[in-house]
Amino acid sequence: MNKNLEIKQVDVPEMIIVGFQDKLGPNGAKHLWDQLYDRMGEIRNITNTKVGYGVIDNGLYIAGVQVQLINDIPEGMFSIIIPERPYNVFIHKGPIFTLMNTWNQISDNCQLSGLSFERYDERFNPMAEDSILELYISAT
């Protein structure tokens, strides 16, 4: 692993994510995040408007926010439940265009199967060298 990759293990409680979904492709998920930011005001019961989640599950990507309960999902949006379990958390440091390098390092060193997710908070700045985001991979 390179110097930009840190790891810790945490127990994550069940979380409900609501947002926009599409197949993972070579062009990334920027269009999903743009849609989410444009329509976030339509989502009810958001737990924290300053934290976003990129959920990867079976070739699909959901850009979303955590909600307290599933109700009145806005048209065109989807929900997914992140199961309660221990996760290995990798800390990505650097601009967003280097994120795929981090995912490649993780896949070279860990078994990637099932659901994983990215957590974006106030430490994330897409083009900054000191940007930080967390990558959660199931530890079970």
C-alpha cells in the first residue's frame, strides 16, 4: 500500500441511503452527484446534509444521503440499506482524479465483494491535494 492509504476497522450501524442510481462506467458518477445536489431539497428526513455517500453494489452506484426512514422517495430516486456490520475503512487522501488509484490498491490487497461505500464529508474537496474521503469495505 502506498503512503496515501490508511486503514482502520469500525462497526457501522444499519443506514438508509436515498439518492440517484446508475451503472458504474468509465465516466464516473459526477452526473449522479449533480442530480443529487440539484434535488436534495426534495429528500425528507436527511440525517446530515453535509455528508454524502457513494454506494457501490453489484455494478451500480448510488450517490445519496443518509435518511432516518424510507418514506416518500422522490421520483427518479432510489433507496438502499447499508447493512450493520464491521467494515475496513480506507482513508483516501488527494484529489478525486486519484480515487481510482486508491480503489485499485485496495482491490490488490483485499477481497472486494458485495456492497461497499464512499463517505464524503466536510474534509472532501474534489481537486485539493489534502482532500480526504473514506472508503468502506465489508470486513466479513
